[in-house]
Amino acid sequence: MTRLTGPALALLLLLTVSLFTQETSALACCRKYSKGVLDFSHIRGYSIQTVKTVCKIDAIIFHTKTGRNVCANPAQTWVMQSIQMLREKVKTMMKKNTKQ
């Protein structure tokens, strides 16, 4: 069995991390919008995607309580309403924490 030396092991580790990083960034990119409306009670949070080389659309990525990511069109009314409701929820939580 061949034994890996320090530099060879470091190169192998670097290549593995590089492949993992490229794969996860490609998976995190919305390429189209999901159809339908996501119920607010299922939303845990959101991320904003802007147009990049790989990501060709602007999108809101809703993170659900079950761990799914749902790509939504930021121009749709329900998307803006959900974001506003999440912001209000955060404000309420912050007020409760500052009173304690």
C-alpha cells in the first residue's frame, strides 16, 4: 500500500475541498422560480440571490422549517409580503430581548 507524503496529502485535501466548494455553490443557485405560493408558516428565513455569472436570475431563496430551499420571484406580491412579515417577526423578537 502506498503511503502519502505531506505535500501529496495536502494537495489531495486541497483538491477535495475545492471540488466540494464548487459543487455546493452550484447547488445553491436558483435557475428558475418555484411555482405556487409558499405558506408563511413553513418559512424559517430567506437569502437574497443577485444575478451572477452562474446565477442568471435575481431570486429570494426561502429556507423552510423542513430544510428545503424554495426559489421565488422577488417581483411577486406574496414574496414581498413574506419578507415583510419575517422582518416584523425579527423586530418583535429584538424588542422582547432588549426588555429582558
